[in-house]
Amino acid sequence: MTLEKDELQKIKARALADYATFISPMKVRTLKQAGIDLVEGKREGASVWDITGRKYIDCLTGAGIMNVGRRNSEVIEALKKALDELDLGVFLLLSKQKADLAAKLAEIAPGEDLNRTIFGVGGGEAVDAAIKLARGYTMKTEIIYADKAYHGHTGFALSAIGRAAYRDPFEPLIPGFVKVPYNDSEALRGAITDKTAAVILETIQGEGGVNVPSDDYLPQVRKICDGAEVVMILDEIQSGMGRTGRMFACEHWEVSPDIMTIAKSLGGGIYPISATIYKEEMQDFFISHPFIHLSTFGGSDLGCVVAMATIDYIEKNNLLEHAEKMGERFRMGFNRILKEYPHLLLEVRQKGLMMGLQYVNESIGPRMTKKLAERGVIAVYTGNEPSVCRFMPSLVITPEEVDFVLDALLDAMKDLSEEGGLDRD
């Protein structure tokens, strides 16, 4: 039986009220002000529907969780089949599913010797494992991270976040973290001391405003780390799994780190799983400490099955090439908007389908989020740089859906321009 529209509105209102009462009233209030207080209902491909039936193109995707689309049928089928035989598994015991996925990650990881894996559940946990491994392997303490960085909200990861608002309420944090500007290799070189264990960077900064490094930055970081015998950690949690037109974004610059973290879309938007992949030589630390880092649900057998199905779907459907083509289609539309609305849009930052629009001031981000939602598109300004609106749709987005987003963006820009009051900062 199909529910009437007013009945669906009542169900939505109750869900919002319960969320505000039992989870977070400020989150509900903030999302309502931004025009994205939808309650997720149907999910399919590049789209999500509000529980009342309104359709949106999802350009948020949890900052890259849904690379293979919402409710990917092939990934779901793999999970259903696994549930006939498997459960989570016991983290202290061995399983073929864990071994299969670790072998596959070694196959697709950049470079030749990035071939050992620690499994986790989420991105913060993967970063924690990376930093612990770097310290344990080098027996040094200092970790260099970048301004505006985002690596998660867990213990070690929180200490490497480049925004004070996330850190200050929880001081004192884990000591030994040193901040440098992103995309400045000389500043990085000057920060390294004989106590430096590792440098951790997002290959492309996501929350920091979709900051794409200059062509020489990551190769220079690699050389600096090699020369100083410092571990290079790349966070590919948002930029990996085909997002930029390569399986991992660092492949654009032909750079392979010593440790790489992946999460989000590794689970296909269906099941949480993360991985910390590291070089074979660093395995020496775990020879003498085989049980020093454990995760009860990390690399669960069900999660491994889902991750294998996700990787298979990306490869089988050539989503890397598709992401590159759709990114080019977006870029053509963005270029038109740049020409028509230079008083609103300052810059386009993009690699494949990891895209950011730099507005001329911070007030435009929230206003555009609301106007886009009114036009059936979900796109939100970045947490560490509110003047940048991030667009990260599913990699399965079609040319027609790309055009829908661009038309909505163009119409929203026109509407905002006519409102006035948009002086540059």
C-alpha cells in the first residue's frame, strides 16, 4: 500500500523530532538551515530520495563512501551470499576472506612493495594504525602533518587534524605532532628533525577545500622522506578507490608511499571496512610484536567479501576511465560558470570526480548548498574551508545526471547573483 504524501510528511517529521531529541538537536537545526534536512529513503545509483519521495543527485556521498553507487546490486548480492555461510569471523583467527582481500590490495596498491595490510573498520582507525606503525618501526616520535588536514577524529588521527575547532576541546592531545603548510616542500624539509618518524598527508586534501598538490610536491616529499629516512604516509581515504580516475590518486604523480590508508568506498557503501597498507620492510616490527595492534571488527569476513566485490565492480566496469570522462564533462560546465559568474566563483579545484568550487567568500557556501538542494542536488561546503563547495558524486553518475547537476548549479548561481550582497572578502 502506497502512503499518502501527508502521511509521509508526518513520518519524516517524527524522524526529525526523534533525531533531535535522542541524537543531536543542533545537527537537525543546522541541516534544516542548509536545506538538506532530508530523511534518506530510497537509494540507487547516483541518487537518493527523501522519505517523502523527492529525488536528489547525491554529490556528497559521505565524502566518497558511495563510489560504486548507492545500494550497488552486485555488492549487495555478494553480501547476501556471504551471509548464507559467514559471520563477522573472530579477529584472532585466520580466514580465507581476509587473506584474499589482503592479496588483492597488494595487487592494486601503487608501487611494487606496498603489500602488507592491517585491517580496521573506519578511516580514523586506519590512520591510527599508520601512525602507530611509523612510530613503532622507526622508534621515533614526531609526526609532521599539514595545515587544514583531515584524518579522522580518533586518538592519533585527531592529533593530525589541521583545524583547531576539532582539536581544542580535547587538549592535551597526543604529543609530538608538528604542523606545516600543505603543498610546501621546503617548509616540510625544514620541519624534519632527528626525532621525525613520519610525514602524513592527504594526497588531495578533502575537508581542507579539495586542495590538489602542484605537480612537483609529492615527488619532492618522497625524495625528502627518503633522504631523511622518514616514513611517508598518504591518506587516500577520500581520494582513493577510483575517485580521481586512478585507483589511488598518488598514481597521478607516480608516487608510492611507505604506508597508505584507505576506507570509505572500500566497503562499497554497504559494509564498513578500512585498510592500512604498508611496505614489506616494515613487517619487521610485527615479527616481534604480532598482537600489538588489534581490531575486533576490522577486516571482518563479511567486510572483506564486500570489499572484494567493490574492487571487482570498479575494475569490471572500468570506473576509472568513466570517472575521468565524467570529470571532464563537469569541467566543461564549470568553465562556463567561471566565465559567467566571476563575482561568485573564484576557482575550480579538480582531479577526476573529486571536485571543489572555490567561491569568493565563505557566506556563499551555505547559501549555495540550500539553493542546490532546492534544485535536487546535495552538495555541501567543506568543513575546514567553508568557501569551497565539494562535489563528489558516485562514480557511476551518467552524462545526463552530470548535466542535471550543472544546470542546477548554473540556475542557483543566477538566482544568487540576482540577490546581490556578494562582495568579495
